[in-house]
Amino acid sequence: MNLLLAVPAAFGALRYIKTPARTGRAHLDIPGTVAASLGLFSLVYAFSNAETSSWGDPVTVGFLIAAAILLTSFVVLQRRVAHPLLPMSVVLDRNRGGAYLSIALAGSGLFAVFLFLTYFMQRSLDYSPIQTGLGFLPMMFCVVLTSTTGNTILVPRYGARPLIPTGMALAAGAMLFFTQLSVDSTYTADILPGLLLMGFGMGLIFAPSFATATLGVDPSDAGVASAMVNTSQQVGGSIGTALLSTLAASALEGYVSDRGPSPAVLAEAAVHGYTVAFTVAAGIFTFGGIAAALILRSGSPAQQAERAQALAHARAVEAEPVVLA
């Protein structure tokens, strides 16, 4: 299915996207690339290893420590090298930093929907993979609807600050709705309403976040600012999947150990593990909404640009030398 989309997109890119003339060639930041890649790998591997071992396992602890050292080294390197892989000015801007954080947190929580609802629909409801995929279509319809409305109407008028926290609140509500799932739940009554709510929420998160993540960035940094959008989403999704899978597996183990491994208990334990993951995901979205409300600037993009110009003008006036008559 992905090839049906990827191949035409590749031909379209080759046909219509023009490569601009290069004015210079910056050197690739090899130390920064290695530090970032190994740091993110260590972080995701530590969370994944905790699922099969434990949080106190030496391998888990070792990779967590390695991740902290490598990612800290990456930040230090980016402040010192001549051609950084990720200029700190890109992520230290309040709006862009808030957008990247929102994308990462939303990606972490969103994968709980795709992963654990897929398990539930196929194992508890006995859906086929095709039926499960079709079951997610209503959510995607809502995502498309709110994304297009958000980018064309809401973001230009209100900015990202009121929209992203609202989307986070809707997504958290959807996750809390899914915590009510049981072995007797049905798709129409117990899954579809949550998917619709989740779709509206994700559209209000992703569209304003994507628009804000590259707004006002220097043209020379446009590529890395855009790449950070995908990186934030993928890293957030990877960490979220590893973390939530670990918590779900631990909850399932505890449920079975308390009640005994009968077929009925195993079915209930699996659903219990999913609902624990949904509860944690609701907390992730709640934190994301609070963080976005505190970090993002208020006002529409036009109002923010006016304020920035006024501030720059005031600073320029203050910097002018005073000439005494």
C-alpha cells in the first residue's frame, strides 16, 4: 500500500521539484550526527529493553546513561562547531521549540491509539487486518477535516497557542474514553466515538504545529527546521511506543500473576494492559497541552510579526548613539 503512494510521489518530485543553485557547500557535522544518532538509539533501546527485562536491568540503566551523555554532548557540539547539524537558534525560539515539543508528545501518545487499538480490534474483536485498517478511517477523516480548517482559517486568525492545547485536551479525552474498554466492548459504542474525538484533536495539534515549526526561520535553516518536524514526530513515536509497550506488558504480567493464567484472565489481562497504556497516554497529552499553553506565544502570526518588528525597532533606536548639540 505504501508503494502505491511512494512511487508516484517520487516521480512527481523528480518532475516538478527544482534544485536551486548552490551558493556554497557547508561541511557535514560528523561528530554531531554520530552523537545524535547514537544518543537517540540508546534512548529508544533502553525503553524497549525495559519491556523484556526491567527498569533496573544493567543494560537498561547503561543505555539510559549513554543516551544522556551522548545527547548532552550533541548540544555542546552544536554550540561550538562552525557548521552545526542543528543550529540551536532553530529550537530555542519559543514558538518553534513549543511546536517541536508538541509534535513529539503528540506522536508519543498517538502511537498508543494505533498500536493498542490494533491489538484490541484484532485479538478481542477478531477483526482482520483490512477491517482494522478500515476502522481507523473515520479518525483520519476527522484529522484531514480539522487540519485543513486549522491551517486555512484558524491559525491565521488565532495563532497556534489556543489550538494546540485544545487539540491536546481532546486527545486526552479520547484516551480516557478508551480506558473504559473491556473484553465485551464493541467498535461502534466503545471505539468509534473515541476515534472521532482523537481525529479532531490530532488535526488541531499537527496542522498548527507544522505551520509554526518553520514560520519565521532563516532561509538558510529552512531545511533543518523542516527536518526537525519529522524527527520530532518519529522520535516521539519511537519513545512513546517503547515506553507504553513496556508499561502495558508490566500491567499484563501483574494482572495475570494476581489471578492465575486462565484463558479468560489472559484476555482480561491484555485489555488491562491496553487501558494502562491509554491512561499514561492521556497524561502525556495533558502535559503537552499545559506545555504548549505556557511556551507558545499568543496572537496570530501577523500580530506576532508586528510585535517582533516593533521590538527590533525599539532595540535599534536604543542602540543609536546620542548626539549632543
